[in-house]
Amino acid sequence: MLLRTVARRSSRWITALGLLVVTLAACSTDQYPQTTLLPRGDFAKIADDLLDTTVRWALLVFVLVEGVLLYAVFRFRGKPGDAEPHQTHGNTTVEVIWTVIPALILAAIAVPTVRAIFQTNATPGKDALTIEVVGHQWWWEFRYPEFNITTANEMHVPVGRMVSLRMGSNDVIHSFWVPQFAAKRDVFANRETRMWFTAQAEGDYPGQCAEFCGIQHGRMAHRIKAQKPEEFQAWVAHMQTLGPKPPGAAAPAGDQQYALGEKLFTGKGCIACHSFAAVNAPKGMVGPNLANIGSRSYLAAGTLKNTDENLARWIRDPQGIKKGVLMPNLGVTEAEAQALVAYLRAQK
Amino acid sequence: MATRVLDQHPAHAAAHGEKTGLWSWVTTVDHKRIGILYGATAFFFFLLGGVEALLLRIQLGSPESTFLSPDTYNQLFTMHGTTMIFLAIMPLSAMFFNYLIPLQIGARDVAFPRLNAFSYWVFLLGGLFLNSSFLFGAAPDQGWFGYANLTSKQYSPGLNVDFWMLGLQILGIASLAAAVNFFVTVLNMRAPGMTLMRMPMFVWMSFITQVLLLLAFPVITVALILLMYDRFFGSNFFVPSGGGDPLLWQHLFWIFGHPEVYILILPAFGIVSEVLPVFSRKPLFGYAAMVFSGVFIAFLGFGVWSHHMFSTGMGPLADTFFALTTMLIAIPTGVKIFNWIGTMWGGSLQYRTPMLFAIGFIAMFIIGGLSGVMHSSPPADLQQTDTYFVVAHFHYVLFGGSIFGLTAGAYYWWPKMFGRLLDERLGKLHFWLMLIGFNLTFFPMHFVGLHGMPRRVYTYPEGLGFDLMNQIETAGSFVLTVAFLVFLYNIFKTSRQPRNAPADPWNGATLEWSIPSPPPEFNFAEIPTVHGRDALWEMKRQRGGQLPEPIRASGAGIHMPNPSYWPLVTAVGVLAVFVSLMVIGHTGVLGVAAAIALLFVGVYMWAYEPAG
């Protein structure tokens, strides 16, 4: 009796579940900016094609096997006074069939898999843009040896040109994840790992560290800005003008806040961990390169939007916003923070 | 019948040699009591792990939540995983190994009763040691898998990793001792006529599990020793700056870790293989295939470990090898699922609570197995790994699989263990709440993972589309909470019923149903002779019907092993050695020596204890 009610109710459940599945699976990059299901790069397409293959087979097997199970549940329901059922011990033919069929399905998955393994492990050609990625607790460093520039947390790439990532870590294992264009690859302190992709659509995309790396693993996001080739070149050219800063250089005339901020940057000790030199940037710095901090979209590896207010908050209380981060609270007053913000905002 | 009522009287029970009182439990070497101790302790830790999960889900129920600080979150997710694997699922399985293996093979106890008690006490002390870390505000926080070089002294200077490292070492000793015990018991103590191919499937799966334990745990023992040397004595096995390799940890850990997941699921496979035939009223379909697929899974389980490492850049040959072995292992697993359905097919299905959980197990394990196959393809896995997609996968196999299976076993064997049947209506309510709550909690994780939510993150921002799915998952975890409250109430309500369950309430096929519920200390008044599989069905067939309710014999003349407290003392010695290592900075080598001395005393007195 209960089962009959359940059967009626379950058809409604199944419809509801189906709708839910469709809703959840429906995607747009506006709704799901970090999704793996809308590949916009060649590497990600390889992964997505394989996902498609495995999902199709999985759905087929799911419907068949769960269907048979459900059928059995209803068809063979015992009634009081039932005779003892036939005491079958097995059926060799059937057992062979249901061993061979899964093997064939797996072979159908294995063939494209092995092909894709070798594809994704191939070395990019000489035309590729090499970008060095260094994972730090808890931010990302990006170096462009071709242009001798360094930046942090925001990676600019040209659409249509293959990017060859050479990756490592400054400390523990992290994982660089570019879901829209590529996939993920772990980074280590003692060996180089590699990944490649060609961005096939413009846009500004988020990604995150995907290997637990300590207290702030959850706040180690990066952004990829895929740009038209000309825009990318313009960005590179601009970054190449951001060399080491002699004191007092480029101070907008009469800007007292800027001047004060510049003094504080050294006085408070910020300079020990952060460099403004995009060109010939020093390696192994504790904190992210700030050459273009003024124009980045986010602060603290994707933690805060880069507004003046947030920048001031971050400077004054990094521990309160991102507990455990290596940037200490330095007792910066509100006024000092305003000055520093003015100084940093000018570093675009 | 009148004799049975009188049996419940304590004086009468005592006169029959049934021991009562706390001391009898502390010194017990009876496999049934040890089984109950395992079960009660493991269930407590399971609830603790569940509370930890609930806290995690509350934190993740909304974006940018400040309910938990990041370090608290990291401790909770580490302890949730560590607790569920080592303090809940494994010892819950051990409860069934303990209680049932001797009964199902027609033996009076295990091969080494005091070693059995020792295993339990080491487990209890290890679990307490691990959880005592909370009192120091230093619960392990590096993930249950403790990847180097995050676990190095440089990046984890506190006590957190030490608690984890030493706690796991202690628990490993408990598992290894128990594995030796059951391995020998199954091989040597089967009743006359019970060949290996006539053993109940639960015994087979448990036996294979012991082999996995014996071969896999030494690997993590070595890994933890190397880590201990890095952290305590300045070596550099896993420290890159000293020439070490963090990837070595991953290989060692997963050579253990993959067989470990088969250790976690095979007992549930065995339980389901017991429940389905009884409640379908026909034998297990394809017994031989079930045995050989289990053996094949165990063997092949040592050849797939680097599928946990597809994102580490091992190169195309390694990726290919492990992808292919991982796909291969899906075949024997699939065979089992089909054999279970084949068991139900053409049967007369009885929908009592154990059967509901067994069917739920099959349905959920299919899903977990399929997402596993999706992971087996490295290029696709490079998007899935370390996201909530894999969290969904392993919860479908560990919760939908192991926990559903273990729960089926609990309802099935409760009358045998406690002399009382759990309430059917509450059992059904438990089942439906658990099925619905489980799917609400874990199904959306497949999607939120593919949409870009990584694992082990203490929060997530708005605007990535994770909000709704996380809300649903959190709601599901509350439904699960209610399910467990119903179960707890069922246990409580049942404990107040009279202890009058019959020996064979389900028309069972195996020998444990031929003796009273609960069994006397000596199990069988007369060791049975077995003539085929499903020994008890065979006996009933010979007799032409149900067997009469067995008499509670006096057991006079049957010599059982004496109780002993030396296993406990030795277990305390084991704990002392590890604690002394932890505090070696304060108590030095002398502390370690004292602990070793205690351990030595325990072992010596145990060894020379009179046989009695």
C-alpha cells in the first residue's frame, strides 16, 4: 500500500528531480563564471569532450541499471503466503554477457582517453607565449620571460595565441586551475609542471587554487584577462614602463597624499615584501608584485574588489579580512591608510 | 518459553556464567562483547563526525559566512574525514567482523581473543588521543590525507599535524592486530565441512578486507614514520629545500589510501550479500563470481593509486597506466551490482528495514561507481579533481555505500546481538529520511563542483553561482540529522523492550541464526558440521522446515578463554609510547624509555599469563 503511494508520488518526484537537474546543469558564464562546462579554450575543450563521452555512457548505464533495479523492486514484491521462489544459483551466460558489455563500454571510454592524455601532455610549439606561474601562500605570481615583466593574481593573455604555462611553487603544493580555458595542474617547490591553453574568447574570468595549501586556501583566487592581441600588446608595453621606482619619481605635482603614501610605504615596511618593479622584478618576494595594483580588479587574491575603501580596509587590517595571511597588521591609522591608497591607486 | 523468561533474571544469568558489571567488560576477551564495544565506540565517533559535518555545512550554507573562522573550518573538515574513515566506518566494520565471523564459521571465538581485546583498546585510546587535540586548540588541520610539504615543520609548526601523525599510527596498530586475528581465524577455525567456497559471503569479503589491511597499513606506517622523522628529527624525506620530494608522500599515502577505500566498502558488500538473499528468499546469485570479483578488486586495488594524482603531472605513460587500471576495476565492481540485482530477480522480496537499506545501498553505489568511472579519464579528471564533484563521488560510495550497508547490517543483526528487534516503523522512517537527506546533501555537489567550486574551501564569494546549490546541500544535512535522531530514538525505545527476540527472526541462511539471541558466551553448544553453502537453509531443508527455538544450554564443560586486563595495560603502553614521542621535547628519551617499559610489562605479563 505504501509502495503504491510511493510509486505515484515518485513519478512526481522524478519530474521535479529532472527539472532540478536541468536547472542546475544549465549554464552561462554570467551565472557560473568559474564553470568547467562552457569551455572557451582548446585544452578545456579536450577535457569537456571526454566529460561528454563519459557522461553519456554513465547516463545510459544509470537509466538501464537503476531501471532494472526499480523494476525488480516492484515486480518481485513478496506477498504473504508466497511459495518459496525458484532457488537460482546463477546463470553463466548472463554473467559472461554482463561482464563483457561493461568491458566494451570502458574500452569506448579508454580509447579517446588515451588519445587525449597524449594530446594534453604535448609540448607547445615555439610560437607559444611562455608564462611562468609561481604559487605562494596565498597568491599567484605570473612572469612573462618573453617581455621581462612580472605581475600578480591577474594574468593577461592574448586570444588566439597558445599560452605555455611553466609552473612551480614558492612553498607548499598549490594547484593552478583555469576552468574556462584549460583545467588544473598542481605546482611544486621542487619540480616544474606544465599546462597549456589557447584562449578562444575574450573576457575576464576567475579561477582558484585547487590544492589545500593552508589556512587561506579558500581565498587564493586569480583572474585571467583574455584580450584581443592588440590590447594585450598594449598592456605588455605599458607594464614594461613600470620599472623600479626611484623615490619621489612620478609624483603628481603637489599631491601631498601621494607623497605621504610613498613615504609610508617605505616607513611602515611594506617595501620589504612588495616590489613595484614589473620589469626585472626580484624573485622570491613574500608579497605580490604591486606594479599595476591601482588597476587590478581585485585585492588579496580575489578576496576584495579593488575599491579605495577596500584597499584602505585591507591595509589597515589584513588579519581581520584574511586571517593568517603573511601580511601583518602594522597599526596603520585611517589617515595613513588614505595616503597609502592614494599612492597605490596611482600605480596602474 | 517459561525457561526463556527466567533466563532474563540476573541471578539465573550469572548462574549460567554470564558475566555482568563494568570490570567484566574491561577484561573481556569475548568476541561478541568486543564487537559491541567497537560498535558503541564507533557509533559515538560517527555522531561526532556527523556534528563536525553539520558545522561545515552551516558555514557553507551561505557565501562569505563568518560562522566558522578559517582555521576552525580546516580543523573540522580534517577531523570529519579522519573520524569518519578511521574512527567510524572501519570500527563499525570491525564490530561486524568481531561479532559475526566466529558465529558464521561455527567457531567459539577468534584465534587470539586477548589480541582482539588489545585491538579494541588501542582503537579507543587512539580515537581519544586524536580528539584530545581539540582540548589543546590544535586539532589536525592539514586534511585527512596530510599532503607534504604543508605538513612539514616549517609550514605546520603547531601540534596539529603531530596529533594526526601519531594518532593514525596508533590506530594503524589496532587495525593490523585485528587483521592478523581475523585472517588466522578464517583460515583455521571454520567448522568441519565449511570449505572456503562454502563460507558466507560476509566472511569472504571480511577475509579479503583483512588481507588488504595487512598489506596496505604497513605502507602508511612507513609514510608516517618518515614524516615523524622529518618533523621531530630534522630529516628531509618530504622537504624540498633539503632535497626531499613532496610527491613521495603522495605515492606512499595513496598506495595505502586506495586499498583503504576497498577496506571501507568490502564489509558493506559482504553485509548486503547476506541481507539480499534472506529478504529475497533465494540464494546469492553467482557466488563464485562474487568471490572472484572481490579477490580481483582487492588485487587490482593496489594498482590504481595514482588516479588520486592525475593533476600532479606524472606524464602520459603513468597517466595512461593508472587510467586503464582504474577503468578495469570498474568491471568486477559492476559484476557485483548485477549479481545483487540477480539475487533479487525472481525472488519474493520482503521489505523489512534491513532490505530497504540494502536496496538503497545498491541504488546509491551505482551512482558513486559511475562518477568514479568519470574520474578515471585523466584529461576529464583534471577539471573534476579537487572540486565538489569528487566530494560527491566519494560520499556516494562511502555514505550511500558503506554507511547504508552498515546500517542494513545493524538492523539485520540487532536481534542477534541484543535480543531485541529494532522497531520496523521507525526503521522505515529512518530509511526514507536518510535516503532523501543524503541525496539532497550530496547530489547537487556533482553540479557545484563542475561549475567551479573547489574542495576544502572555508567559504566562497557571491557571484560564482554556488549559493543555491550550497543552500540545498545544507538543508539536506539537516534532514540527515533528523534521520539519525530517529535512529537514536529507535535504539533507545528498543532498549526498553524485553529481551525476547527469537533465534531466527528473518529465516536466515547462516549459522548465527541457529543459536539463541543473544548467544551464550560459548556460541555453539555443539560445533555444527556443514554440508553446503547457506548452511542453515541447508539444515532447514534437511529437516523439512523451521528449526526449533534453541535451548539456552549451560555450557558446562566448554572451556572458554579467561578474561584478562593485560591487553588493556599493553594498549595503554602503546599510547604512552606515542605520547612520549609527542612530548619528547619535555620528557626526553627517558619518557620514551618509561613508556616502552610499560609496554614491555604489558606484553610480558600477557605472554606469561597462565592459560587457566
